[in-house]
Amino acid sequence: MEFVASIIDTVFRPLKDYFARTVGYVMSSGDYLDSMVHEMSELKSKRDDVQRMVDAAERQGMEATSQVTWWLERVSILDGRVEAIVLDFQERLELPPEQAPGLKATYLLSKMADEARAEAVDLKDKGEFQKVADELVQLRFEEMPSAPVLGRDALLQELDTCVRGGDVGIVGIYGIAGVGKTALLNKFNNDFLINSPDINVAIYIEVGKDYNLDDIQRIIGDRLGVSWENRTPKERAGVLYRVLSKMNFVLLLDDVWEPLNFRMLGIPVPKHSSKSKIVLTTRIEDVCDRMDVRRKLKMECLPWEPAWELFREKVGDHLMSSSPEIRHQAQALATKCGGLPLALITVGRAMASKRTAKEWKHAITVLKIAPWQLLGMELDVLEPLKKSYDNLPSDKLRLCLLYCSLFPEEFSISKDWIIGYCIGEGFIDDLYTEMDEIYNKGHDLLGDLKIASLLEKGEDEDYIKMHPMVRAMALWIASDFGEKETKWLVRAGVGLKEAPGAEKWSDAERISFMRNNILELYEKPECPLLKTLMLQGNPGLDKICDGFFQFMPSLRVLDLSHTSISELPSGISSLVQLQYLDLYNTNIRSLPRELGSLATLRFLLLSHMPLEMIPGGVICSLTMLQVLYMDLSYGDWKVGATGNGVEFQELESLRRLKALDITIQSPEALERLSRSYRLAGSTRNILIKTCSSMTKIELPTSHLWKNMTNLKRVWIASCSNLAEVIIDGSKETVGSNALPRAILQARAELVDEEQPILPTLHDIILQGLHKVKIIYKGGCLQNLSSLFIWYCHGLEELITVSEEQDAAASGGEQASGAFRVITPFPNLQELYLHGLAKFRRLSSNTCTLHFPSLQSLKIVECPNLKKLKLSAGGLNVIQCSREWWDGLEWDDAEVRASYEDLFRPLH
């Protein structure tokens, strides 16, 4: 019986329990809910304890174990299910009796609560951990693919010094595409950082133009051993920040195109005292500035020796040694690469199989005219450079860059020159009222191109240069990527003796034959699309056939400067859209009447030419003229009964004129100019010559200069009776030190309210003034930076102090004991004395001249100047002949020794 009872119990007990549980689910659903909530509450308390331990560990740079991470995720999922069950129960209680759920729904909900309770109990049991976090498993260093880096030892050492030093947190390396920034960074990583004992981790990241924040975070996280599935970018940033803040890290960011937000990435910015460093490379200099880089390193192109070594390595020494002629051509070809490693490598590889001198000569020609045709150039050099071009923010910048390619290779381009062209072409608008403001806009555009590593500094700050490979890229783009080679017909500085045939001009939009040896233009090309024609710098060009310009209806810029043409060809009036005409330094003596038909002309440059005749009515017909330069040119302006030439009122009729360089040959014309508010305000440079009736001129306070607020240079030449150039700034500056304090203060307040006179005057040239003395009466020319005095044979001393000033100085000396030093030119940087036969001394007998800013002193053919006695704190160069220098008399050997290092012989 007992056996039978056991069998019955075994079979029927599960059924009994099942029916009991089923009935319980229906009848006691609230109990199941309460039990679930109770168990879940205990589980959440345990979860919070574990999470606090994990957070504490992560703050120490550790990471939660996989088991703990899994457990926390399961608890989070269960918590969501429990909340849903509780919400469902609450909603059922709020229903009216007639809408109460059926038995089946109640059963299912109770069953879900019971299962959730059981899982909570299970997770509580599993939540006992020996440890909640481990130390991160990091890959400290990773060797990067690296090629030999030639000629960069000094830069690598400087970079290492920056990284090892404690005073710089972020280092920026910038330079043109293809200069080797990536190779340098890889070399630095491999040779300087790997196994460095004081660095915990070094991470290299290639950022690129289309970088993604998530990708950068992932790369850093992978190297640190951090995993973060299901975390938001902000949470990842927090993890990275906590981990990196506990380490000495070096982050190498390659090819950065725009500023990175370190805060959003979770990268702590290294402080000055930190051993952590960030090193970035970029093509764009201001990316460094916008990322608060405190140490910028410009990566220049290679100098000749390492450049030649790199090129020779790619070509192969066997080829270099096979023929002296090939070696000579190879050196010429390597030179054309401009020291750019990417170009040296590409061209070297392209030439490695060229075994005859003629092939090498052809390659040089191709590189001059159509460099994209050389094997590998388009894909490996021009395309990477084009990325910088494409990244420019405006079409104006892109056109401005392309325009620079019209100049010869390695040519130092005047900024004002290129800006004038761009204004004429319409690349730079004239929304501004002052010409200086328009030019400032142009300078800003060129500055942006320098920042983008697409232009370089020229011979000084007023010039720019274009790297040969950037120029090649620009010409490639301008020719529709090589599809239309004559669209921009550029043969600048290549030694042409004849211009290309007229048939090649027909499709051209821009043409440059500048700096060649062209002698004559005898064909009449048809160029319906031509906008710019540059013929300057052909010194032998003396004839352009009549009708030459007849079929150029779209021409906007024409430059004939520095040629020998003596007249403009007939048909110049056909240039109905011409805006810029440059005839500087030509042999033209007479302008044609039809020049007055150029109704759209905005720039007319007539300086440095023997211009004697301008037909009446021509100047006043050019109503759109904004810039007129006639420096060392026509000056016979008719004022009243004085003069025989063009009426001065023709100049006054130019209501749009914003910049004027003018030659004046009579005091009456100078007086008329000074009273013409618009003309005087537009005057930049003035040449006063052959005014025999002028006996003295005063600077800066004479009424003549009151309206010349933009005057930069005064040149006075060959005025045979000019005896005094008076420096008297006392009316615009505080007067003598002997005056009572109250008077000085009142005068200073009055001066502050007045417009300063000649605020922009930088240069004075005195030439061929045989009777002149420079008389000092007080005050100063505040902004004068250069003073040239040439062939003023009667001048005995640089400054002659007037009797009134000398008397005031003597009185002042009695009062103060130190009034004998005067400073007429406080910002003078350059002083040039040439051909002064009677010149004896730089300082007056009665005082010492002080030049606090003087940097350069040049003295030529001043045989009676025996002593150098001047006070000049910043002087660093004295140019003169060795013979004159050796004949100088010195007060003592110590004084001579102090000047000896400044001596530079004349070339």
C-alpha cells in the first residue's frame, strides 16, 4: 500500500502544486506583486553598492570586470521589467468593475511577477564578487610604418625638447602638403617615444579632413584597454578623461584640418608642469592658434643637400654616374621640386628609367609648362595639394591663388601688385570707401593663403612667393585639370624670344608672357575670352602693332610695365571692359587721345616714365578712375597762368579717386593740391621737382600738408633755390620743457582734440638740393621711418638747430641739465646719405641727435664725414666702403670696437 501511495504522490503532487499555483496566481496576485517588489528592492540596494565600488575603481583608472558588467546590465534589464509589471497592476486597480481584466490576464501578470521575483533572488545570490574591477590592459606603444627622414634631425631634436620639457602642453607642426609631417611624426613615435620610461602611453591618430569624434574616442579607448558598449559619447569622454588624467600620455594627432574639441573627446589638456603632451600636425597654421598651441614649429621644405640626396636615392646612383649631362639635368629637375619631399620622390621615381639626356631635358620642359603630364605627378602630388585648395573657404581665395600662378617660378610677388590685379579682375570688391581699406582686404586674403600653406613669405613682408608645386597645382586646376592647356596660357620667365602664335591665344582667359625677351608683337590675335594679359618685364619689347588690342573685348587687366614701348598702338579704345592699365617704366612720352574712351578704367599706372604730353580731356574722361599713379612722371599741371599742360581741374574732376601718386613742378600746383580736400586726402606719394622759385618748405605743420592725411612719402628733387627744409612739429606736440606744467597740460589737451598732421608719413627723400639745410625748430616727425638724402652738395650737417630752439635748449639745460639731446625722428629706422660732398657731421655742434629706433645707416661718397657720432640704441647695420670705414676717426678704441661688428661693405 505504501508503494502505491508513493507512486500516487509522485505523479499527482506536481499536478497538485500546479493547480494550487494556478489558483494562487488568480486569487492572490497582490501577494506575488509584493514579493517581487520586496526582492527587487533588496537587489537594487546591492546593485547600488556594487556600482559605487565600480565608480571608485574607475576613478583610479581601473575598469569593471566583465562579470560585474554583465551583472549590472542584467539588473538594469530586470529593473525595467519590474517597473512595467508594477505599472500594469496599478492601471488594473484603477479600472471600473465592469472593465476588470479576466482570469487569464490576471494569471499571466501574476506569473510574470513570480518569475521576476525568482530572477531577482538569483541575481542577489550571484552578486557576491571577490573584486569588481581590474587594472586596464594597455598597449603602451605601437610602432608605426616609417620611411627614412632626411634633413630633419634638428627639427626632431627640437620636437623632442618640447615634449620632454615641462613648459609646453600642446605642440603644433604645420607646413605645406607633402613636406613630410606624417613621416616626421612616425619617426618621432618610433625613435623617440617607444619604451620611454616616463611616458605611460603614446597614441598616434590619423585625424584627416572628415574625422569622426566616435572614431577618435574608439582609437584612444582601444589603446587604453577601455570598453564601453552602450555608452554615449559624453559618457565615453568622461571615462577617457578619468583614465588619461592619471597617466603621462603623448597624443600624436596627424593631419588635423580644423580645431578639435578636447573637452568633447575627453582628452585632458596638458598643463605647463605636466609630462603629458599633445603633438599635432596640420597644413593650416591657424588651426594651431585656434587649439591654443603654445609652441608652433614650421616644417620647411628641404634645403638643397638633403633634397638632392633624396632625389638621387629615388633615381638611383647608377644613373647619376652614367653621364655628367644626365647628372646636370637631374640637378635642374630636382631644383624645380622646390625641396618638397613628395615631389622629389615622385619625380625621382618617374625618371628612374630615363637613360638619355634628351629624355631628362624633355622632363624639365614638361615640368615648366604642363607638370601634370609627368608620370605620377597628378595622383601623387597635385591631388594631395588640391585638398588644400578645395578647403579654402571662398571662391575669391581660390581665384586669388590661381592668379598668383601667372608669375614665374620662385618669383617674389609684390602684394600690392597682385592685389591691384585682383581688384581689376573683380576678385576683391571695393565696398570700402578708402583704398587703404580695400588693399587691407587684399592683404587679409593673401594672409589667409599663407596660413593655409599655399603661399610663402617673399623677400620681405611686402612680398609673397608660390612654391613651384603649388604653382603646378594651380595651373593644372586653371587648365581644367590639363584638359585645356591654353585656357591659362602661362609662359612666364621661360626665356621666350617670340610670343606664341596668335592661334594659341584664341581660347585663353589669362595670358602671362612676363619676364621674357620678346621684342615685338606683330600679330593681331582674336581673344574673345581674354581677361588678363601680362607682358611686363620684357625689356626689349618696343613695338606692338596697331590694332593689336582690337579683338580683346573682355580684357580687364593689361600690364605693359618695364618694357621699351614708346607709344600705345591704335585700337586701345576697343578695350571697353579694361579696368587696370599699367604703363610703369615704359618709354611712352605721349598718351593717345583714345585712352579717354576707356570708360571703365579704375587703375592707371603712369609712374617712372618720361611722360610729357597728355591731351586735354583725357584725364577728366576717366570718370571711374580710383587709382592714378604719376610718380616721377608728368608734372606740368596748369594752374591759372602757371604751366602749359593739363588743367589741374581735370584731376579735381575725378570724384571716385582714392589713391594718387603725383609729380608737382610748381608751388602753385602744390598749393592747389593742398586746397583740394579730395585730392589731398587721396595723395599717397608726392614728388616735388624743379620748383626753382621754392626757397623753403616746412614739415609737418605747414598748411600745405593739413589735408594730406594719407601721405606716405615726400620726395623733393632738383629745386635749385630750396635752402631750408624746416622740421617744426611744435604746433602738434607738447612744447618746450621750460613751459609751466599748466600750460603744457592745456596744450596737450588741445593737441589731443586736433587731427594730427601727416600721421602716415613714412619716407622723405631729398635729392639734388644744392643749397638745402634741414632746420630743426622743435617737435618731431613721429612716424617717419626712412630718410634718404642724395647729392645735396651744400649740406654740412644732418640737422641744424634753429637759433630759437638752441636758445630754448640752453635755457632748458640750465634748468634741467639734460636738454641737449633732441629726437626729431623717434621712429626712424633707415638713414641713407649719398653724394654729400661737404657733409661733416651727423649731430649738430650744439646738441646730440637721438635715433632710438635706427636700425640701418648707409653712407656713400661723403668724404668729409670723419666721425660717427650719434645716439642710436637699435643700430645693427652700417653700410659703407671699406676705404671710408678705415679712414674714420674715433675718440677711443673701445668706441671703435663697439661699432666694428655693425660694418657691412657696399656691394
